[in-house]
Amino acid sequence: MTETLRTARWLWALTLLVIAGIGSTASAETLLAATSLISGSQTVTSAFDVDAPGTLTVHLTDLDWPEKLGSLSFALVNSTTVLTSFTDTGTVSFDVAAPGSFTAIVSGNVQSGSALHLGAYSLQVDFVSQVPVPATGLLLASALAGLLGLAQWRGSAYRSCSADVMESSSLAPTLTALS
């Protein structure tokens, strides 16, 4: 029984260290998800905001519906500069150093000679931020460890006290027979 309690105590301590953690945790979200139909030659802009430093990942896909697009390009800009751009479909990731407002620009052309003069693409922008764990996480972990230690101490004190009562009680043979 003592070995089981010791193992449980170590598991709790390890769990608390993991929860208190090692400084930060990742928070992922999709900032922009759009599917658009292009007729002829078009440019589509979409604005979004980033609230913290992190990593942006852009996925641009030609849906080949109803026909494959002749060309497709992407650019991501902020108020002062072009942050990234690429031609054709693909995925690109890059770090954002500070919060800010961004605009995604997608340009596409339908293939010449296509019967319907239509094409479609899909754009998805994902963001993963590094969120620092507040100091209260460490405070919570230390409080839980203290409660675990208190419970163990009270449990051992209760067991030794109940053993003393059993030895001094006139009901000890009856209680022992019942247990």
C-alpha cells in the first residue's frame, strides 16, 4: 500500500510539472477560410487581424472546378510592405513578429479557350500563436502539490491514531474480527 501511495505521489508531481509547464502553449486558429469563383480575370482581397506574435500558414488550392484556372497567385501585405507572395498553388508559412492587420490578395485568370470561363480556388490562413502561461499556473501547481502533501500527512496521522485506539480499546478483538 505504501509503494502504491509513493507511485501515485510521483505521478501527481510529474503531472503538476507538465501542467505548470515549461513556459508557453500553442494556440491555433483559422483566421480566413474562403472559396471563390473566378470569371475571366479577377482579384479578390480579404482582410484579417493577428492579435499576437506567431506563425501564419497560407494554403492556396485550385479546385479544378468547373475548369482548372490558367493562373493563380497570392500576396500577403500589411500597411507598409508585401510580407510574402507566390504564384500557383501551394502552402507557405512565416513568422509574424507583432500583432497587426493584414490583407490577403488572390489573383486568378481562367484558362483561355475554356467553355465556361469559370474557375474556383480555396484559400485558408491558419495562425499559431505562442501564449505564455501566466505565473498563476505555477501558483496552482504548488498549491495542488501542497494539498497532496497535506492529504498524505493527514492520512498517515489518521492511520497511526486509529491503530493506537484499536490497541487500547476493549472492542479491539470484535473490531478486528469484523474487518
